Amino acid sequence: MIKPVIDLEDHHHTDAYAIPDRLTEQTRLAQPVCAFPWCERPARRCDTDRITAHGDGGPTCSCHLAPLCRRHHRAKTHTAWAHDTTDAATYLWRSPHGLHLIKDRGETRLVSAHPPDE
């Protein structure tokens, strides 16, 4: 079977809720492990997650997806963990405890620590 070449710099978009295989593969190639800080689960064993939920207006496009293992996908969905992307493989995370972390191609760095307002 011949697979088409996937350019990691191309931007793909669809209006559909379901994430097409081509977008999932592009996301996994750009970030080969779970995008959550310090997680090393291979992206092939992860969910493809939107940064903003589809129901909240999150688009289904190359610049808005991340591989998250099921545990971290649930943590992002059901707790105060949140993230943004700066490029196809760099994610800025905000923890419920005020930590700001960058996950970049498998490496996690602490950016700042700001306790949440109480």
C-alpha cells in the first residue's frame, strides 16, 4: 500500500466533528509522544484531542490538535488543566496549581509558577 506524503507544515481543516485519519497522522508525526508534561506514551497509543472542545467552537484543524493519552485527555477534560499550542509540536500547559509548563517534542520545561487566585 502506498501512503501519501504528509507535510507537517501544511494546514488542514475540516468542518466535521470526526478527525480525519490524515490529520491524526500529521498530529502524531509532529508530536510523537503524549503532549502532556512529562508523559512519554507514544502518540500512536493516544487520543487526538482538540485544544478547545468542538462543542465550544474548537476547530478541527492541524494547528488545534494534540495527542493525549487517555489518562491525560481525561485530566484536561475533567479538571483545570488547560493548554495552548505555539506550533505543531509545542504546547504551553497551565496546571490547576498555577504552574506554566512547555512540552516541546518530548521535553518538558517549567516556565513559571503562579498560584491561582483565591
